[in-house]
Amino acid sequence: MRLREMRGYLCVCAICVVVSGSPSALAQTPSGILGARRYLQFCAACHGSDGRGGNKAASLVTSDSVRTRSDEDLFRIIHDGTAEGMPAFAQIGEDNIRVLVHFLRILQNGTAPEKPPQRVAIAGDPDAGSALFFGKAQCASCHRMQGKGRYIASDLTAYGRIHNVDAIVRAIVDPHAQSTPSVRVVTVTTKKGQTLTGVLKNEDNFSVDLQTQDGRYFLLDRSQLARVSDSGRSLMPRDYAQVLSPRELDDIAEFLRLAASKTALMNSEQ
Amino acid sequence: MTAVALLLGMHAPSAPSQTGRATQRNPSALASQSQDKQVGLIDVTQNDLLQKPPAGDWLSYNGDYTGARSTSIAQITPNNVTHLAAQWVFHAPAVSLLEVTPVVVAGIMFVTSANDAYALDAKTGNVLWHHARALTQGLVDDAGQHHNRGVAVLGTHLYMETDNAHLLCLDARSGSLIWDVAYATGNRNYGATSAPLIVKNEVLVGTSGGDDGVRGFLAAFDAATGVEKWRFWTIPAPGEKGSESWPSDTYLHGGGTTWMPGTYDPKLNTLYWGTGNPSPDYDGSVRPGDDLYTSCLLALDPDTGTLKWYFQFSPHDLYDYDAVQTPVLVDARFKGRFRKLIVTANRNGFVYILDRTNGKFLFARQFAQTLNWAKGIDNTGRPISNGLVPDEKGVQVCPAAGGATNWYAPSYNPVTHMFYFRSFDACALFKSTTEAFEEGRTYYSTGTRGEGNGKGYINAFDLRTLDFAWRNLQIGPHKGWGGIMSTVTGLVAYGDDAQNFVILDGRTGIALWHFNVGQLIHASPMAYAINGKEYFAVAAGSDVFSFSLP
């Protein structure tokens, strides 16, 4: 294959990779395909073909500080660049930037159901969902909502802002369909034989910093450790579809959605 | 090495199973032994905040409620300080000139950089979490520079201000946002550049914008819920005491902002908070009279925000002489009698001693080596003004608008009995024309020129002799903005007018050690200890440096 043909072939494949990484109905729309094309053109070199970051730039899919930004913020960042070194892309035109923002949301929202949702569209009960979150479903044994919960998994306070109910329920019943978890849980064994398991916050040649489930930090010298092992997998249980009813799943999802949309912003003059 | 907890029971779930679920979802198996004040365990009590002077932790901007910035950690002494070495550097990307004083809790350091907060391993400088928030566009003056002086902590919560005067409550263990309160609305020129102060179960915050025509205030919020408890306006409304200075709606733009943290005496249950200059800065024609409560020290009841007493350093100020410099609480002998004092060096060129039980003026001494705006201070504490009024042509006034001292921290050391502070001697041409207030613009009416050629000093004022023990002229290419701290072993640490972090013998002023950090130190240093090992840390340029003995 000649080089030009190969490049074209690779471009098409890359688009397929990006689009197939998120085979939602949205990604197949004309704007989704255009967004994928523009993404490959302008963004993939630094942010990775799947949006999950590369050597040079952050993950757009898993990084909270990107996910929780508004569309206006994302537009501005692409348009103006950042102080951290992202170049400005104002020259590609506002229409293209809007297409990119739309495409970013497709990347962030993950997979779509292969079948249409079975549930009737009645909103779940957020109060029941809260009780489940902190009770029977034991989500708070690992996750946090608004400062309450544990530290072995991600903070879900803003999760409901950019995930709809279906996406939240899918993430609960089929968590391992998502790609790599955003936290790494490691186990360390000291040279004295003690072991500790927690989320890895930082590591380098000299130190390992862990946070255990209760939020406490262990700031360790690597020279004192005999072993550091990484399970490489999410700790999220895989059987919530059996443990919780569809109604309960909706309740939890509605709790997350409402908590995120409720304005934590209080105007003290009111 | 820090202690490693014993792992109890099973962990690391494998394949899902009915029997395995309880372990997977009930990871109490991961619980660690709980011990008092272990490294890595963040939980600050109100009792912790009452400890003075700071020991291993540095729990607030000024270290403790007295504002003395004098650590009791005794590992580093005049005999071994020459061995001090840099341990690590943290680089904060959001701004180029940090103004933060780090806070350290249980071996974890918290710093802010513009609207971002970071938790660092204080032994290594590695980042444990980072809370990011975009800079606010369209702010004026100091808020538009996105300065941020740091955090406050209570329990497992961390509090910080944003450039657009929001108070954030973050989970100190993860950096996640718990609540966000917009606390200064109604005027686009409000901003915030300070660090909050925790008193009891309240978070106290002020604003910037005192040169931009805002109405200053100090506000208290419930630390758990973010609900406002009280607000004290520094500019009185029509009909209130002092309102004769503020005709019509000028009180809405009177300045008097509370842009630096104050101090607190728990036994007297009194907050001490300085206020900024009146607005517009150089045009006094629109604000006749003393302009209460600008350029004042306020003594407030922390439970209600009620004013107990006030002392005004510069009535009807025309030269931008803020009074937000730390009102340091000192218990010491004054003229033979043991008293509860406030010692403070003011922007107007005088160092003051007040009785903090009632605000009584006790003493003032001119420290600005060039000063022409007043003849002196009378026996009530009121300046005898020389009546220099800025006008269209310009009037030469000393000190210049930047003041004979500014926000950089002073320190009082109970071992040397000395009050250490930085000063700057300069004059400027002050010009004024009456202008209208406009949102989105500063409100100086109009400006100054010629402050550049000044001389900086680090001063040691001896409270026993009421005179200067030494005054060190600072040599360097820049006007220095580095603040000071001191130690129980008699050391004084500060950033100089070049790029050095310096440690002096506090008794003599002789330099014992210095380190070129390669950038301007525009912040005040602090000290902390982890398992008995003492560190100094200071923000310099866009970085935070930490030093200790090898």
C-alpha cells in the first residue's frame, strides 16, 4: 500500500477506533462523525485517539476537572488554550469548536445500550436512592457524595451532572464495561511484613503515597517496602443487577442526578 | 518512615460471589489502627486551633490565633542552621507569583494557587490531590491578579476563597467540593485574595476591592453548612454611627475592606480585624470626616459580629494607608506592668501598641525613616496631620501609597521579646481628581507616581526597650514583599529583596544562612515538623520550597 493510501486507511481506521470506542447512537450521527474527524485532526495527537490522554495532555474522558466543566468552558479552553501549554485553536473556527465540544461529550458519556431502555420513564425517588446509597447498596463504603462516604473509589458528587439516568444505571450494573478505572488500588507489604491496601495517590522511585478507605494517608518510603502490587481491576462489585431491583437502580441514579444538579452554590444575600 | 497500619482481615475481592459480597462491599477489613495525630490523619479540632505557638502543625495562615508566627519547634538552632538544605520544590502552574503561606496538618501540606488547592506530602512535595477551578475573567485590580493566601482547616474540611469571592468548603482528604457560597454580591468590583480564619465553628472571610469602590465587610459562615451567621459592614449605612462621612450612597463604595486575616483572643472572646483605606483612595472631598471604619482595627464579638471597640490609625486617609497588617497579640510587660497587648506596624509609618482588652492607645513610634504626612501621634493615638491633600498637580507624600509596611507578615518572638517586620521607605507624588464610581474600573481617583526609589529594611523592635534593636537595610534589585517568621530558638526567617530565603540570628540581625530560590519571594514563610524533623517552607515565584537539616 502506498504511503498516501496507508495514511487514508489509517485515518479511516482511527475514526472507526474513536467511534467504536463509544458506539453510541450519537456517535453515528453526521455531527458525531464530523466531531470524530475534527478530533483526530486537532486533538488526538496530544489527548490520545480515545480521548484518554497521552504523553502530552490530560484525559478528556476520565479527568474530573474536564468532565465537570460546562460546554461554555470547554469552548473557551479550545478557543483560547490554557496557561498549562495547550495551544489556542481559535483559528479552526467556532463551528468546528462547537462540533468538538459535542464530540467530547460523546466520548465522556461512554457506551449506549444496544437495546432501547426497558423501563418506563418514571423518575426514581432520590430520597430512596440516598438511603440505598448509604445503606443497602453500600455505595458509600467506597464512594463519596458531598463529603460523606469512603475513599477507595471516586467522588460521585458531580457524576450526575453529565450522566443521564440510563448511563448511571449502566455504570452500576456493568461497571467493567467502562475502561480502566480512574483509581488504582494497590497493596503494599513492608519489609517488616505488615500490609496495607489503599488508593495510590502518588508514586515515584522513592515514595509511595496511599489513601486508605477511611481517608487517611500513608506516606511511605519505597525503601521500606518489600512489595507493591496492583490489582489492575476495579473493586466495584459486578452483581448489582441481581442485588438491586430496577426501581432501586433508578432511585440511586435519580439521587445522583439530583444531588449534582441541586445547586451547591448558595447565594448568601438571598 | 511513617508508621504503617496493620491490615486486618481479608481484602481484594476477586470473582463476584454471594459469599464474597459482604467483604467486597464492607471493606472494614481495610480499617487501620487509629492513633492520635498520626501522620496522614487529617482531623483538626477546635482545641488544636487554640494551641499556641504552633508546634508540628501550622493550622492557619498565621500559624495560630496570636498572629505572632513564632514556632515552638526547636530542632533548628543558630548552631546547626548552616546545615539547612533544600528538600523539595513544588511547582504550581496556575500563577507566577504565589502569596500563599502553606498550612500543614499531620504531615500534609495545603497550598493554594489562584483558585486551585493542592494537598502535598510535606516530606516529599508530591501531590496527593489537586482541586482545580478556572480563573474568573473580568475582575479588577488585585482580584484580577488571582492572588490567594491559603486555606483554613477544621475537622476534615478545608476552606478557601476564590478570586471572585466565593467561599469553598472542600473535603481535605480528597479535594472534592462540598459546598460553594458566593459571599460578596451586588458589586462587580468585589474579589477575594485572602485566607479564611476559623473561629469556633465559623469560617470568617473578607474581600478585596478597597481601591475599587466596594463596601467592605467581614462575614462569618457556619463551617458545616455554609450558612451565613453574621456580617459586619465596615462602612456604616445612613443613620448609623460614622455615617456623616458617607453622604448619599457613597457608603456603598466606601472601601474599608478586610483583605487580610485577623487574629483572635479566645479568653477575651474577641476578634481583631484590620480594615483597608477608604475609597476613592486619593479624593477625600466626597467623604468628609474621619471615614469610619476605614484604616481601623476592629474588635468584634465572634458570636454575633458586634463591634466591641475600634481604633483608627489614619482618620480620613488620603494616601492608601490600609490598616490590614496583622494585629499581633502579645502578652508582655509594658512599662513595668504585665498587659495584654496588640503590637502592629502600620502602613502609615508608625508602629503601635494598644491594650487589646479595651483598645486603649498605649504607644506609637515612627519607624518610617522618611515621613511627612503627619507631625506625630497625639496621646490619644490620633495622628497630627500635616494636611497634605492630593490635587491635580500632585503633592509629594511620604510614605508612598505602598506604605511604610504592607501585608507581608510580621512576627513577634517571646524569647527575644522582639517584634520583627519589614519596612519600605519611599515617597510618591499623589494626584487626585474627583471621578465617579464605575463597576469594572478601579476607584483610586486618581494615582501616584515615583515610588520606585525606596529602601527596604528588616526591623527588630524590642518591646522591652521600646526601641529598635537592629534595622537591616535590604540590598537587592527588587522591592521586597517577603514576610517574616521566627522560632523559639531565636531564628528569624524571611525572603529578601533579591531571591534569597534568609535566616538571621534574631537577637543581632546577623545572617546565618541563605538560599537562592531563583525567583521573587512574595509570601511569608512557615515551619512544620514531621516525626520530630523540622522544616521551613516558603512560596517563591510559582514554587513552594521546603528546607530541613540533612
